[in-house]
Amino acid sequence: MMDGGANVGGVITVVASAGLVTLLTAVLVVMLLRLRHEGTLATVLVHVVFLPERRRRVLGLIVALAVFFILAGCDAALTSLAVLNGTVQSLANAVVFGGGALALLLLMLVALRPPAIDPARRAELRRASEEFLLLAFAPAEVHDGLGAPPP
């Protein structure tokens, strides 16, 4: 028979998790809609790709999110093997899922917030992104290593 306190704790965890997922989803949707309405969504994505300092931050947050994802899997495995139970398991769940949610929120805020950059740097980014787009759609020739195309 289950303890009534454990049942209440489980309900609180489920409600808190659902609230956190709802909050993160709402933040993401609001940010995307605002950027789309302002017409700056493509600009923000160009900044993430072409600004080294933004790229470093975004990739660091992606790595942190991946680490929390892996830790969540380890936590679930240890719980299913009955290595973690009770308070330790609840604490591990809270740390892993809270850290993952925080990493996701920071990733959204950093990646989807347009930075303040000077006009010269903005023109440079626009030029670089247009050149990159042209390269992406340029026809590629295949050579056999001797300089001649294949027959």
C-alpha cells in the first residue's frame, strides 16, 4: 500500500512539470511570434550562425541541454534498477529536470533574442549570409581527382 505523502508528492511533481512545460512552450511561442511579426527571425538566426560569440554561447547551451538529457536517462535507469529511491531519487529528478528546463529556457532566450550590433557589423553579416546562401545553391561538380569530370 502506498503512503499518502508519497502520493501527494507525486501529484505535486506532475503538476509542477506540466506547469513548467506549459511555461516554456508559451515563452517559445511568444518569442517566435514576436520575431516573425517584427520580421527579424531570419536576422536572429543569421546572428547565431555568423557571430562567433553568439555561436559559442548557443553551442554551450546545447551541450548543457544534452548533458541534462543524458543525466535524465541515467536517473531513470538508476531508478528502474532501484539504486535510487525515496528522497535521493526525488532530488535527482528535480535537479536533472530543473537543470534541463533552465538550459532550454536560456537557449531560447540567447538564441532568439536579437543582439544590439552596430550598422557596419550588420551590413557585414548581411553580406556574409547572402554569400553563404549563394554557395549553398551553387552547382557542385564532381571530379575524379585528375581534374576531369566523370564520364
